[in-house]
Amino acid sequence: MPITKSINIWSLPGGLADTLAPLDAIRMAKDNGFPAIELSIGAEGPLNVNTPIEDALRIRMEAQNLGITIPSTASGLYWGRALADADANSRSQAKDDLQKMLRLSAALGARTHLTIPGAVDVFFLPDRAALPYEHVWKYATEGIREVLPVAEEVRVRIGIENVWNKFLLSPQEMAHFIDQFNSPWVGAYVDVANCLNYGHPADWIRHLGKRVVGVHFKDYRRAVGTGEGFVDLLAGDVPWPDVMVALREVGYDGPVPAEMIPNYKYAPEVQVRNTSTALDAILKF
């Protein structure tokens, strides 16, 4: 199967604010030349952890009628509560969240759910106390082990993303973390821009190989060095030809959702069109 052009709902006007209805997002994706979309499951909003499975199935059918697939899902819940939080109640809630999100993902037709199991610290939450790396590893491992039976049951992969959380900072660490589960239902969700400050995306892809179950496409300028450095596709330092060669070498055949954050301040619909055009060019490398 070919690599699939996709877009994350946060890239669409109203998506990050959680005010965009899934079906409206799906129609917007179709209108802009995307055959697939990555939906987000939140605490509240149009698609949330308490959305009935029947509603998710209806979204899937409506998407299919429009010729759009939903091969992956994501969530912003992990920044508020995660499997490796300091508080036991928060960890318990995160396990319940993840189980619900896996079931909803399956109903939507997704094969992979992007997962952030915990954070040593969060750069955009300066008041959040840092946690020891060992603590995050311990409880992230325990949490995924407890949730893994649900992933196996519904056949949705838990895709661990490399994010700016001071955790799993190299492909070797990521591989070791994933391999301890000895399960095809836990893999790596590689963000090709997130690793630019401390590595090279093609190295991550090649080292992780068949462990790669998801890939986010966005771009970044190293010279900025902060969250302000994320830019439009083809406007940053991601070596796109190398990325595409590496993805083909490891046999990746899933979606590559564009995650365009922040949105344009004005006329954000233009960013969606620009992203579609840029993805078409990147996929030809």
C-alpha cells in the first residue's frame, strides 16, 4: 500500500479549539484534496472520551460515504493527565481515558492511536513540576501493560510519539521502551520535526524500522530553537527527500498526517490549501 496523505484535525480552523465537528473536518479535508484525516479525541467537545461508540461508527460511515478514511487518531488529553503522572488518581484516569480512546479509535476505523504516556516536563506548562525520568519510565510501562489487552482486543496500535517531554530522546530509547512489551500493538509514532533539535528524522525512522506505526509531518527551523520554530511544510529544515527514502526503506505504508500548529492568524483555510500542495510535492520525493 502507498503512503497515505492525511491531515490532523488540529490543522483545520477550529480543530485545535475543539469546536470543529468531526464531519465538518472530514468535509474540509476532502475539499482540500486529503483522502484521510486524523481525528482528535478530547475530554469534551464534539468527539470525546464519552462519545458513544454508535456515534463513532456513524462518523466512520459518513466519512466512507465521502471517500475519506480515518486511519489514525490523536488526543491532547495527555498534557492534563497521563499514565506516568505524579498523582495516582490522575494515572488511573489516564488509563481509563486510553482504554476509551482505543475503543473509539477502532469504531472510527483507525489502526493507530497516537499516545504520549508521560512527561519529565512540559515546555509550555512552566508551572508543572518536573518528574524523574525513572518515574516516567516506570509508570508509563505499567500503564501501557494494563491497557494493552484492550489494544489487542480492538486491534488498535498504541503509537508512542516523540515529543518535547524530555522522555525517549533517542531512537534507541524509543526502541527499548517499545520492545519490552513484545507486542505488535505498541509501536512508535515518529514526528519528523520534533526530533530536529536533537537528532535526524531519517535516523529515527531507520532505527525504529517496523516499529513505526505512525508518522506526523510538520516542519521546523533549528535556528529558532523554541516552539516558535514550527513553520509550514517545506519552509523549515526537515530533509524531506531523506525522510521519504527512509520511510520507503522500512516499508512504512500508513498515513502521514500533517500537523500544522500554530494555525495562521488570518485566513487559516489558506494554510490547509498550502499544506495539501506541499504534501503532494513531498510525497513525490
